[in-house]
Amino acid sequence: MLTIRKQGKKRVRPLRASGRFFPTLRTLRKDPKWVITQALMRAIAPFVLPRMAAATLARMGTRWRVPPRFLAEDRPSLFPDLEVSEAVSALKHDGVYLGINLPAEVLSDILEYCSTAVLYGNQDPAMGFRHSQQAAAEEKNGRPFSIACFFNTVKDCPAIRALTEDSGLLAIAAAYLGCVPRFHGIHLRKSYVVSTSDWERSEKLAQWFHSDYNDYNFVKFFFYLTDVDRLSGPTTFVLGTHRRKKLRHQFDQLNRFEDGELEADYGKGRVMAVQGPAGFGFAVDTYGFHKGDPPRRRGRILLELEYGMFYFHRDRRDLRDASLLRTVVEPPPVSVASR
């Protein structure tokens, strides 16, 4: 049983076995080496000192790695004013570096893509719809969507693909990780203003404080594609918890926490909700405690890129077989006049 902690009381719910256990069993026969190395990482990663030691040893083993072609070409960055050393220093100290802002042209290109591409309600590949079809799709779903994501964005959106290969972002990742970074994946998703249960907020929407265990060391870049204030779902961090955590929290890796408990342990002054206009970006080590606040006034669109030392999580990429993607609403008929 998995416990959601709430200040003053406990509520208990079952662990989702289908999402956390059975895919590994299916993979075990096909690639036992990958399953074993992933299990080892997952066993070590929750503990700060063993994780740091494992990252140091792993870093030695990555020195032979050949830099990707786009790193060797020294392409100009989309972020010409980016201070790599300053970003890395902030990441090491606080776990967060603010102010990696998208150029206006890049933001415009990505938003144009978002306005025409198919979204998938609740991240379900069989629940595709376009923006104008949201009400009809939610009617077929039987309830409003809390979140929708885009698939195959690197392939379909040149502006996003350029970000994944940006020399400035890669320089930060390489300096922070201490090795040539590997691209873990990308997420582009829209959050809606909707009432949800505690279970959904914790497991499906990542809206309770938690830590990620994606690698021995990794870094993410977040970009707000819409204006985000305190009531539109800011990402919130507990500064410094990527390098210092209470021992009980290291052993309590499967649980989720509400604000009060972590504020009491780490100080209210270390809890930071990141707000900013459309295009505002930041780097973060989400091994530290973090969450996405639920939108209360308006939704948000968030772009996330991740780089790490190795590649343990095969489902982190947004690539999907196009033949398996389904829309739940028929496209509008094309009139004779528009032909």
C-alpha cells in the first residue's frame, strides 16, 4: 500500500501495479540487462550520498563517449546571453537556475504548432482532438480533461527540435552532469482548470511534492509557453533538496507530500513557486522536491526537455507510432467553397 501524506492525518491507497511493475516484467525477457541496470539505479538513486558516489563512478565510465555531431560543430546558441558557469553554479547550489528565456520567434513557432497539432487528452494515445474540438472530446470521454499532451513533437516541430540540439542548453547539461549528456526526452503538455481527486493530483498530474529518480544525475529545462502566475499552475521547488534531504524522506521515496510537511522540515523560505511570462524558461534538477501547482484561474502550456548520464527510462520520449494514435472527434467536413 502507498500512503499519501497530509499534515495531521494519513490516507491510504493502493500502488498502481500496472504502471510501475508489469511493464518491467514484459521487458525482462527481451532485455534483462536493461531491466537489471534500471533496477539498480532505482535502488540507489533515492539516497543522496550513494547517488552522488554512483554518479562519480558513472562519470568515469562515460569519458570514452563520443560527442554527438551537433556538439562538435559549435553551433551558435538560441540564447546568446546565456551564462553557462552561472547556470551551473546555481543548479549545484539551489537546484534551479532561472531566466533561460525563449526568443520571440521560437516561442511564436512553437505556439503556432500547438494551435494546429493534435492533443491527446489525459495523455491517452486514443484520445486525440484539436483545440476547437475539446468540448466534443470531453463529452466522449465522459468528464473534462485535466491534462493533454502532444506526441512526436521533435519530429513534427522544427523549433522544438532546434531546442533539443541547442549548444547553450547542451553546454549547461554537459557541465552540470560532468559528461556528454544523453537526451532523455521531451514533454509538451497543457494543464486545464478542473477539479481533481488527491489520487489524480499525486499520481497522474504530479501536483504533490515528490522527487524524480530518472538517472544518477540529470537536468531538465522547462519553458512556459503561456503566462504563468500564482493561479495558473506554477512549478514549485524546495531549494537545495537535490543535495540535502532528511533521511526519512530518502527512505520514503514512494510517498507524496503536501506543502506543510516540507515547509516544516526545510523552511518556508526555501519553497519557491516559479512565475513568469510566456517564453520564460529555467533549468532544474528535479531530484529535489518539486510539484506543479494545479491551475485555478487559467491553464498553462509547458515544454520540458531532459538530459542525463544514461538512458534508463524508455518511455520518457514523446515518440509514438503514428498508426497507433487515434482521434475521438471526426475532423470538420471541407466545404466546396474552401476547396
